[in-house]
Amino acid sequence: MPNPLTVTFRDVNIPITHPKVSKKIAEKAIATPMFKRWLERCEKKPNNKKYINIKGVEIQSVDMFGPKRVGFIKLESEAYLVFNGKEIPRPVPGIALLRGDSVGILVVLSCNGKKYTILVEQARIPIGDAACLEMPAGMIDDENVKYAAVKEMEEECGIKLKKSDLISLTPDKMLPSPGGCDEAIDLYYFEKKVTVKELKEMQGRIHGKKDEGEHIRLMVVPFEEAPKKTGDSKLLSALFLYQNKARVSDKGCSLCVIQ
């Protein structure tokens, strides 16, 4: 009988079952940075009063991006909450979709005293939209976050940046759907002065990695119009944080809420 899969969780080997997934694919899944990152987050004890204890994980499905790269992992963990040193006997909901962390970049372009931003238009099948508008963003594999942001800006927008050009908007990562998905997002912005000619050249430009099925069209919009164009949570959060940061800087206050 083949040896069952296990992973170490707080110095204890816990079983990994995979009833509908081959052992080869399950091994690939648990070796990914996103699975390891998820397990590490579950292991953390922010304080000893309340933390998670996992006793087993079932890999329910794995979507591959090509023959080698693991895309998404759907799993269900046998998870319990430990409170004041005592484990609560009823398990907590343990279903999770692992897709990994990502990074979003707010583009701030200045032209003749007016600010603009760039949205990327691409098909998004999960929401049934052939022309969804979003802030430029991309997944983080096993790489530096700023490096991933620089790479995405060149791939999606044709804009070359240095890591030092990027300014963080999120001391803590943004969590778009923590009830079902592991994704945590770092948000950055950069500012760049451009000419009218450069602005026009960006409008409608096509980018994207063809081998990954990307067909991305750029849309340049005035800053104040961006929230009316899309419900993209990354963009809306980044705009709020950027504008709040500017107001705090201008007024010198410790907290400033946009009305």
C-alpha cells in the first residue's frame, strides 16, 4: 500500500487525503508556495488565547495552468478553534480556495495639471464579463512583491518601472474574500508625469501574454471618473487609500476620513 501524504503542522504530521485527485497532482499542490503560505498562516498564534488547530486536509480539486504549474487548489481542512488553551469540540468551516497572493498597482499619471489613471480591460469568465475593467494587478508566485508589480506593469501596460518607484498603500494586506479564499493583496501606487501625446498613445493599447490567453486593452480615464467605471475592489480600495494619504499629508493629521 503506498505511503499516505502528510504535512507537518506544529511539529505534528497531519494526513493529506485526495480522493478525486491523483497522488502526483496532490504532491504538486502541497509543494506550492500558496499551500505552504496558507499552512504557515494557520500555524500562527497571534496570542495564545485563540488560534487554529488543523488535524487533516482533503485536497478536493486542483486546476493546473499548463502541464507543470498549479493554478487553484480547493481543499477542506478539519479545523478547530482553541480558546484559552481549550479546543472547542465543534469544527469551524474549513473549505478554502487557494489561489495565492497578488499585487495591485494604482497608476497616477499627471498631465497639464490633471490626474489620470489606467484601467485594464480583459475577459473575466467568473463574472460573465467580456470587458471587465480593473486596476493593473497580477499574482505573486514565489517572488518579491515589488518585483511582481514591476513585471505586471510591463506585461499589462507596457510601462517600465523600478521597484523604488512603487509606494505602498497597505501596511497590512487587503483581504477581498477571507470567508472562502486565501488571496491577500498588496496595493502600491506610482506617480508619473506624461505629455498629452504619451497619454493618447496609451489609450486603447493592446497588451498581455498571448501564450496565457491574455488580451488586455488599456483605458486611460480621469482620476475622478475611475470609480464610476468599475466595481473592482482593488481599485476602489487603492483610490480611497491614495486620496486619504494625500489628505493626511496636506493637513498633517493622524487620521483623515474622506467624506
